[in-house]
Amino acid sequence: MQVFGRRLLIGGENSGIWFAPAVGSKFVIDESEADWIPVTAKLSVNKPGTLLFPLPKTLERGIYRLVLKTRCPSNLKYVRKELVTTVSDALVVQ
């Protein structure tokens, strides 16, 4: 999967990418993270404007929201103390 945007660089403790199942008409995700599916493969591209990674093998068809967590700013000059979380709009995996 390839993701384009800004400030996407993933790094730091507890950072990563997850597919969170989205339910209902408002595509709500479970905040407990219990059913989130992590991207465990190494990122092929991990740049501030682009992420490239294979889909998790356990990912099934459905509607998800992509959750990105990072401590990196748009460069690697320092690491944030707080974990920054971004949640995408709903996406369909077929």
C-alpha cells in the first residue's frame, strides 16, 4: 500500500501503522485497539511525504481506517516526547 501526504514519517517508541476495523455509518473504530491489525513488515519507503508497505497477511476484506502513530516530526533531527496519532478516512480492502 502506498500512502501520500505530509508529515507521515513513522518512528520512535510505540510508533507504527494499524488497520482499525470501521463500523457503522460513521465508520467508528474501537479506541481500545483490541481489534486493530498492525503492519509488521518493514516499510519499503518511510519518508515525510510517502509511506510504502505490504498489507498485513491477516487483513481481511472490509472497511478500515488507517491509524498512524509517530514520535518523529517531518525530519529526524529530534524525537517528540508525545506520540502523535493520525486516523484516516474510511477505506475499503477488497
